[in-house]
Amino acid sequence: MKTAIITVGKEVLTGKTINTNLMHIASSLQSIGIDVNRSFVIDDIKEEYNKILEFVDEDIIFFTGGLGPTIDDITRESTFDYFKMETFLDQDIVDSIKHYFERMNMKMKDTNLKQAIRPLYSTVLINNEGTAPGLYFEVNNKHIVLLPGPPSELKPMLPTVLEILTKKLDIKLYSEGFKLVGTGESYMEDKLKGFYERHPNVNIAPYAGLGEIKYIFTSSNKHDLENCKKAFYSKFSDFIYGNLNDSLEGVVVRLLNDLNYKISFAESCSGGLLSGKLLNVSGSSSVYDEGFVTYSNESKIKHLNVSQKVLDTFGAVSNECAYQMVEGLHKNTSCDIGISITGIAGPTGGTEEKPVGLVYFGMYHNNKVTTHKFVFNGDRDKVRNRSVIYALNLLRGELLDVKNNNKSTTT
């Protein structure tokens, strides 16, 4: 089945908004074996809708955007008119929009009524994040999907869309995958030479994110899928931290709980980002008591007992400072395991000797301190986030070693 995605809106055409919806829809469709063949961005002008619908010949057509209540939100009526659809005002949608406004202690405007108009024999895609429901309908042997523009509203609808398409197209596919950290896409693709050819009945799709990569395996043959996954895991187990539903911080919290460990962090350039990442995980309160954000030299001395001599001789961004930070962290918190981070996130502050992106890490565990150094690429935000991912992966490796050693001593 051929698929086209049509994004509506001048804000995308002018570059004011990045088209992340294309990524979300395309990756979701690929999980059920549907590839996107073409993508378009059009202005919210009726003539543009007619032109694009005359042009595309795909079996599945997605529209994103233009489902709002304002006068320039015309995706709904433009597609209905083009396909000469018989429509009606759905009172259930009207009631749900009213309820949405009531929750915010506001009154629904009459302009919102147009969002409740839909074709006969169409399927409503519930929107719990806004007022614009999505729609699915079939016409002229085509599958049409209308989705709202805001990603926060669109993304929750995608599982329902996949479920509908899977049933309508009688797709029988199995899809599973892994999340990897500590490796890059170019390295992986080099190591995967010949791997794809050895598993011709499995679609293997990599999705690179910030600091991690997802590999999704899709096949109509469960046996082939399992063989492919086992081969992949055997080859890359050092980098695999979990399945598609796992998060790196979630895996770390789970390992900490398994070992009954308490953890603390001493952060400089990451500014509490590492603590925040861990605390996003439900159940993290059982493993995390306290931490320090020591951005200035004075705070490193005051809270972590970093010596003035180390700061004068080696600087705050140094192996020696990271060592003393995590050492002082343990003395002040009695943590079972601790991490310190100090670096230059940029865009200023770098030198030839210490470039932007240089980050040092200290780790305390079992009365031993180890230090690590890495230079990260990217802007300030990316350096900070990549530092956090690196620290979490350091923890994951250390905790796994402890867990595996515990297993070997009890067997």
C-alpha cells in the first residue's frame, strides 16, 4: 500500500515550525510494515487541497493540521467537498468539546461546532488533549486519515490509527525492537553489513535519537522475527539496554532497586538535569535521597569539599575535580553509588586545551572512585543531555556488573 502524508500550514512552509509529525506518523506506520512514499506541505488555501488531491494517487492519505475552529482551518471541509462526502453534525463530538471547555471553566464558542462535522460511516479519533477530533474514512478505494497539527494531540491518536489500518488492510505483522546506547548509527550500520541480507523476511528499521538508537524489527513470520532478534542481540548485547517500552533512566532505577542501592549526584554543567531525569521515573524515591548542583567553584568547595588547590591547579573542568566532587558527595550523603559531572557545555568558555563539549565524570562505588572523560558534539542543550545519557549508561554498566557478579556467587 502506497502512503502520502500531507502537512497543512504556513508555519511549516515558512520554517517557523519543524515538521515532527512526519517523523511520528512515518515511524508508526513502519512498525506495521507500511512505508511512506511521498510527503507534501501545503498552505491552508482550498485550491491547494484540490491540487494536491488531484495529484496524489496513494492508497493511504494522511492530512495533519487545519482541524481547528478558526476560519483558516479548512482541512475538514476541503476534503469533504473534494470527495463529495455526505456529512452530519455529531452531537457526541459537540458534547465532548463542551466538556473540554467546562474543565477549563470556559464556554464553548459556536465556531467550535465545525469540529463536530464528519462524514457518514467515518470513524472518530478521540482527542483528549484538545478540541479537534481526528477522523478516518474510506472513499474511492482510498483510506483517508485527518489528524490535528499539534504533536501533543496527534501522537496519542496514532495507536488507534494503526489498529484501524491493521484491521482494514488485514495486516498480520509482528513488531518488536531494542533500544541501544553507547554507540552511533554509522558504527552500527558498518557492523550490520550482510546482516540485513541474512534476514530477508524481516524489516529492520533504525531510528537514531539523541544519544540512543532504536532498532525495530517487523515481519509477518514470528519465527523469522525471533531468529533475527536473537542474532541482533548476540551481536550488540553490550549496547542494548532494553526493549522499545524501556527508558535508560527506568532501567537504572530498576537496577538500583534490585540491588537495594541509594544513589546521589553532584552536578555542575548538567545543572540538575541528571537528577531530574532519574526523578521522572516512578519509584525513584526509593533509591534517590539527595544531590547537589554545584555550578560555581565556591559551591564545589562548600558542599563537596573540593580543594582550592585542585581548582587553581587543574580547574573545575578536570579529572581531579570530578574525582573530588564524587568523593565529597559520598562523604556527605553516604550513598552506595554516586556520579559527578563537570564540563563545558558552551557555547562560550572553551579553549584549545579544553574545548566546548569536554565533560569529566566521577563515579563512586565500593570505596573506589573512577573517572571518565568525553568530548560531546552539539550545542549547549545537546552537550548537557548527552552528558546525562553518558552518566546513566556508566551507571547501567556498573550496576549490571554487580548484579551479574551477585548471580554468579549464588549459583
